[in-house]
Amino acid sequence: MRHRFRSTAAFGAAALLTGGLFAPAHQALATTRAALDFVPDIHSTFMSASATQPPTMAECVQNTGFPCYDPAQLQTAYDEGPLFSQGLTGAGQTIVVTEFDGSPTIRSDVATFDRAFNLPNPPSLQIVEPDGPVPAYDPTNLDQAAFATETTLDVEWAHAMAPGANILIDEIGVSEDTVTQFEQLIESENYVIDHHLGGVISQSFGSTEQTIDLSSLLSTRQTYVNAQKAGVTVLGSAGDRGSSDLTNNLQFFTFPVTDWPATDPLVTAVGGTKLSLNAAGQRTAADTVWNDTGIEGIPAATGGGLSTIFARPSYQDAVATTVGNYRGIPDISMSGACSAPVLIYASFTSPAPLPPAGFSTGCGTSESAPLFAGIVALADQWAGHPLGLINPALYQLSAQHAPGLVDITSGNNGVSFTQDGSQVMVPGFSAGPGYDLASGVGTVDAARFVPELAAAATGSNQGDQG
């Protein structure tokens, strides 16, 4: 039986018709390549064809009804200014983003993004292809364009959060054969780990546990065992379909599911929140769990829930009353709401319904993961070395009520949708005081969290292997 390894936003990448937040993009991509296994974890909406001028927040509200955020706003929102003033920008660290197919214009696009938002260029922006060259970009190929958009979001926003860090893009070509895809992932990420090319790896993809062949999963996760031994932090986006996600038949699960690799105990699962900011990046309301499902009627919310494969790791023993006997996700959360997205810039040509070249917005937990990768890079710089598996430290800090962790106490990730002519409601999980299965241990105040994480994680990265 063929098992498909899908992104957490499975086919949500093309959800970007002007004037609407979402579109049934899972159908669009499915018709272009029904055998597609890997799909990027991103939503996007076209904003401006300008090569130099991004839209203002007011223009985004006028065009879509929703605000959009730039790097300065999120840097302020996450309190990075005090760190930057001390020279804590990620200098000397390398963030690895694992991407399928990559983007043909990423270097020039990052340069344009930096000029537009007064950011320094990354000290180094490199691309490695351990499994061989990825296919040449075809501007008529919707799948490749969606992957390129994913790469754009990941790179530009990991860089925005840690502007002094090096960026390494670990590119993998997409194969039609599932077994080959797992082998490619193993080979590519192990190459990065074995050659000590970066201290934190950001992954914006995943698959519902029920759709994965267990033997392939067990083989692939040895990469995360390798990362743990090498002291490399691995992040995974928690999902973009709330308590549901896609089946192998491109329908939505009608019962709660979670996505791997976020559920792996050796991966830090990053969920999504909604930020309410003014133009200066100051909060006008407390962060909430990301859930935009009611806007267009399709599942669009942060992933979160209980694994059906992995038992509760020891670092979650203190929250056993919440997770029971199984691994719970997410571990932590960052901005990801599509009703409060971030700006990205890409110059490659894309087929409809993806946006034309220019500034657009991106969202989903594939925004959340690279944002947190930037925070981890700052903590690595503070510590003077990569921190490795940080999950034990996160739960230790949560138990200590560390000031750098900001609790999220409102919102949920339950979703509803129409399928086969029936209205379906999949119950989710609600945020509340302390750890929960909608927001994890909460979000961060970077100025406080970075030194706290650096201290707590040093020497404590030998957690469960699951």
C-alpha cells in the first residue's frame, strides 16, 4: 500500500485567491499531480507586484480585510531589541532549512526582502543538495511554485528573527516514489548533521501519523537520533489543519490526528498563534491559538493533540494529566495565523492560483517553525554552542514559570468542514493556564527566554528517543 508523506498544510500552499483568505487548493494541487507525496506547508495571498515597496499594514487591511506584519513588527512583538543591542543577532550560528525543490531566485529575493525592510544580508546564504541537483524550475508547475513559496517564507523569516545568523538551505528533489523520498530525507539531513553544517534545523512539512508506513518512519527518525547525539536542535511545524488533516485520499480526517515528524520526541513541535499588533509591533491584545477555520469554512488552524505512535517522553511527565500516556504536541508556539500573516517577497513566476512575482503574505505553522529557529539561533549564540534537544529545557522552564515563557490561555484548534455532503466537526483542544495541546508551553519573550533557554538546555539535551 502506498503511504503519502504530506505537509501539515497539505495543499494549503495555493490558498491565496485575491479577495479571499483561502481557496480549495488541496483540490488544485491534487489535480496537477495526484501522486504527490510532499507538499509545502504554507498559505499565501498576493499583495503587491512592486519590486521594491512592500504594502503597508493599512494597505493589507484594505485589500484583504486583514493586517500584515513586517520583520520590525515581529522583532518588537517578540522583544528581540534588547538582545540585538547586545550583539545577540545569531552571529556565528547557522540555521538550516530543509526544503523540497527549493526556490530558483532565493538569493536575489532575500536581498530584495532585506532592502525593503532595512535588514542586513545574511553573512552566508548557502545551498546544499546532498542527494544531487533538484529539478530545474518550471514556472508552469504548480507543485514546484508552491515549494518555492515555502522556501521563500522559511528563509526570509528565519533570517528576520536572527539577522546575524548564516542560512543553509538543504534542498531535496521530490521523487514520485515514497520509499525514495524517505531515503532522500535521511541522506540529506544526515549529511548536514554529520558535517556539522548547522545548529538548528527547521522543517515545515509533515504527515498525519495514520498515513505513514511505520517502517519508513522508524528508519527516517534515526536522523533525529543522530541529531540528538550531535547536539543539533530539530524543529517541526505542528500542522495547519487543526485537529484534522488530509488522508491519503485527499479528504479530511473526521477524528483528531497529529502530524509526524512534529510528534517525534526528538523534535520540537512548533504550533501557531495569532498576534494582534499595531504598526509599531506592540500588542493590542494577548496572543491566541491560531484558528481561522470559520473564515472560509475549511480546516485552517494550528495542529495539536496526541500521538498514536509515540509514548509520553519523560520530559512531559510533569504534564501527564494533560497528555496521558502519549506524546503531546505542540511544545511551543509562534505567529502563524492567516488572519494576521507576514510579508514575503518572491520574484519567480508562478501559475494561478499562486501569486505573481512581488510581495505577498505567508502564514501557517511553516511560518511558526522558522520564526522559532531564529530564536534558537540567538540562544545558541548566547550559550556559545548549539543547544541540541531543547524539549527537556522547555518543560523545565514551564514548570518554573520562567518569565521568558508567555502563557497562551485562549483559543482552540477544533475544526469544521463539509465533506461528502455532510457537515463534520472534529473536536480539538483548548488553551488554558500552563501546558496545553493547543499552544504547548506558550510563546516567548525573547529578551528573557533566550538566556533562560541557554542556561536550562546546556547539558540537558539527552532526552527520550521514544
